[in-house]
Amino acid sequence: MVDAMVREIELRKDYLKGETLQSIYFGGGTPSLLSSKQLELLFNIIHKYFIVDEQVEITLEANPDDLTKDKILVLKQTPINRLSIGVQSFFEEDLKWMNRAHNAQQAKDCIRFSKDAGFKNITIDLIYGMPSLTDEKWMSNLETALQFNINHISSYALTVEAQTALDYFIRNKKSLPVNEEQSARHFELLISVLEKNGFEQYEISNFAKNKKYALHNTNYWNNKNYLGIGPSAHSFNNLSRSWNIANNNAYIKAIEENNPSIETEFLTLENRFNEYVMTGLRTIWGCNLHYIEKEFGNLFLSPLQSKIAQKENEDLIEINGANFKLTRKGKLFADGIASDFFV
């Protein structure tokens, strides 16, 4: 697999057209299983074919059960300078309910080990809205996270994907369904608690102290180009979106034949407008009317302005000059508001 990824980088080295890399992200699946030698191989090939910013953010996504003390010490000797840890909860019963491989103690230990090893840029993921997660337990999760004094927290509402085990259990009444009122309450508690502790909600699901925004995430929301390497990886160049085949064996075989198996969707002007609104509204920077007029024209701008005025009257949108963004209340309805603005 690693050899195939190296070869894909060689084959697709021109995709970003010489842009400097500000972020390198090892995510999806289990990148923490990579050895230091494999990581070194990938870093060497990246530096061979791309210009890498001196202050590049290099993130490794990992589950707590993979981040033993020894593994963290090995990772600290690599160029990786940011860890994204899928904690999800500090309660044993919630982790079992979500079928996570780690336990609550591992969730706490790996954060402590990472800080002790010298990692200063750490983010953790937390999930809310599980039927078993009371308001008190959710508050406890947040308080535990805050005790570690990290600069970034990402938090997501539980979603039930079709044809998953959780979907089956809910449909067959073996598990309680997701309660939307509970999720909304947890979301409001999340914002309130983190803001009181010096965090800024710079995106719907992401909170940072001291402006420690994740470059990887921020570039995505600001419609920057990116190249994805490996099975299922997605790429974007502002004109099209493409994705690799998901099957591992088929991916490797296609790369060995120097013919990556990639599907591509070319974006219409409407697609690009809708994506700009959808991603921009999720952030503290919002969207800009001058940019919309320049990139998409008055046919898109005029109907949008009347819709914005309506949402402003409902206290869902706030306007500052040419910029508009969600209010605190609007963040609860982000997806619905964005879809109302779509063409």
C-alpha cells in the first residue's frame, strides 16, 4: 500500500500546479499504524515533488489505542507536528456503545503521553447526542477535555448512517434513536463551555484557543486546492472534484499499471456557488458579497441578497459590510440556511 501511495504521488505530482503545501494530513483508516520508516519514505517523496512551506502543519490522525507511549515517542522523531486524536468520549459505556476499540483510560493516557513527549499541537474529537449521554455526562466530558489544556477541540453530533450496525439496532428498537432536541442542547452547552474557557468557535464543529486554527480544515472550508492520495482519497482543484477507488486491491493494481482509478465530477457554476456558500457559512469568516459578484455574477447575487435580508430579520444571519455569517442562533440551523441559499 505504501509503495502504491508513493507511486501515486509521482503520477499526480502536477495536480496542484506548483502550489506550496501548507498542510499535510495523514487521515482516514489507521495512519498511526505506519512505521517511522514508512513515514520517512512518504515524506521524502512529498519533498521530492512538491514545494513544502517551512511552517507546514503535518497532522497524524490516530485512535487512542494506537497511541502507546512508545508509539508517541517514535512519532515525535518524525516531521509530524500535530496529533488529531479520536477520543469521542471519556466514558466507558459510551465507547462500548459506539463500538470503539479503546477504553476511557487509554483516551486520557494518550493525551497525557503526547503532551509529555513534547507535542504542543493536539486536537481531540468528541461526539455528542448519543442516547446514553446525559447533559451531566456531556459536561463532564468537556471538563475532562479542558483539564488537559489543549488548544483545539473538534466536536460532532452523532449521525446514523444507513446500513450500519447502529442503524439496524435503532430500526429494530434495540437502541434508542437520536434525540434532536438533546443534540441541540449539547451543541449549545459545547459552545457556552468552550467560549467561557477561551476557545473561539471558528467553524461549526471546531474550536481553538490562541488562534490555533487547523490549517488543514481551514484550507478546506476556504475552497483551497488539495490532493488526496490513497484508496477513497478525494482531491479538489476548484473546477472539479475527484476520488480514488475505495477497494485496496483494486487501487494497488491500478497504480501498478500506472493508471490510477479515479472518478471525476466537473463542477458547474451552480455547484461552485453552492459549495462556496455551504463551506463559508460554517466559518467565522462567512461569505463575501463582492467575491460572489466577481466569481458568479449578478444572477447569483441579486436573489441571494433578498434571502440574506430575510434571514437577518430572523436573527439567523449577521451582516458586516460585504460579509455575512451565521449568528449564534443560526449555527443551530446551518445546513438548512445554506440549502435555502442554494441555486
